Amino acid sequence: MTYQELLQYLFDNCDSNFALFQKSLSKSTYISIGVKTPVLRKLVKEHYKDSDLKLEEFEHHKYQEVDVLYFGIGLSRCKDIDEQLDFLLKNLKYAGSWAITDLIGANLKKCSYEKFWEFFLKTNDDEYIYTRRFAYVFGLKFSSDKRILDTFKYFKPNEDYMVMMAEAWLLSFVAIHYPEEVYDYLFKCEDDTLKRKAISKISDSYRFSDEAKAKFKSLR
């Protein structure tokens, strides 16, 4: 399958109503063709080995589904986590919505905390919004490792909304394992938006008791 054949397949299997829904949900400036995630995953699985499907021919910053496939195929072609992280460092600048960064994790091979931390330090202050977002989304995989608490000191006031939401998401995951530490952080947190979003995510999670949720809600 060539890139043009892939693109034609996407348009032949699109849903205009889903495209509108996806566009409103992703908040992306990219065109949403309207192809659902299971179809995209199936395409990656079936075609990542196709020698005719050349990544350099993919059009970036245009179609959301194309960039999702670009990352899925590119990561699947890497032989180990080191190659994958190198691929991400070079290519995350092409990510243009949370729908892309939040799906990447499913394609990653087993990674140590040390490799994550090295990657985090390189990306949490990147010029590209979705590179910064992925730095925190990647951290979700290590929410039970107490060293993940070190990421909190890198949270920035008045951060872009998409990055801030990833920070809130990470806080809610870490709170499952270290509730007191997250409570103490939110108690002192001067970023009211981050605090509210993190508490909201904790409140919406089934992983917390009503008592725990009430304690966090008291910080509002």
C-alpha cells in the first residue's frame, strides 16, 4: 500500500458525522476525515511492514488521521524503546492534537523509569505544545513509581490548556498511589485552574472512595 492508496482508503471509509464530532472533541486545526480509532489501529497492524508505505511521503499538519497513522506506523517499525524515543524526539513536532499524543502510548515497548525521566527532561519545556503534553501523558505509565512525584516541580503556571490538562491527568493517576503527597501539592498549588481540573478528574474516577473524593474537594 502506498501513501496515496492509504489516503484514499481513509476517505473511502470515513463517517462525516464522526468527523464533525471528532473535530469538536480534539480542538485541532487539522482536517478530521472521520475514521474511528479501531480502524486506524487495524491499518497500523496490517500495513506497518509495507515497504511501499514511506513515512517521508506522509503529509503533516493536514489530516488528523494521517498523523495518527504516521506515529503508529513509525513507532511499530522501531526495533526497541530507544529507537522509539528517538523517533518521538524527532517527530512529536508533527503532533497537532491530544488525539495523537494520547494514542502513542499503546505503540510503545516496555520502558524503564530512567529512560522515561531522561525523555521527560528533554521534552517538558519544549517549544511545541503537544510535545510538552506527551511528556506528562508518558508519565501515566509510571504513576505507581514514587519518583514520578519529581515531575510536579516542572508544572508551570499559565501553561497551555492542553498541557495543563495532561498535568491534571497525571496528578489524578499519581493520587491513586500517593494520595497524601498529591493532596499536599494541591493544598499549596497556586494555579487554581490546575487544582480544579485535577480535583475534578479525581472526583470522576472510580478509583477513589467517597471519603477521599470529599477530602480533595475540600481544597476547592
